[in-house]
Amino acid sequence: MKKTAILSFLFLAAIAFAQGIKFEEGSNFKTILAKAKKRTNLFLLMLMQFGVARVN
């Protein structure tokens, strides 16, 4: 029961915080950093690499 309550709380908290995420695409790093500083927000950086084959 305790584990279910904790997991439910974490799930609801994640949903509540996820409502405010806005993704910026096509902008360079300097403009995104300037926007974050102006708004005093944090920003997440997602890096993607294309054209690399997976080796198992």
C-alpha cells in the first residue's frame, strides 16, 4: 500500500510539472540561453546523433 501511494504521488507530480515544458527547435544555443536567462528558467538540452549504426 505504501509503495502504491508513493508511486501514485510521483506519477501525479510528474504530470503536473510536465504541463509547462515547451520545446524550442531550430534555434541556436545562444538564443535559447538568452531566453532562459531573461525568463529565469531552467532549460534541458537534448542531443541527438544521426547516422550512427548500433553495434550489438
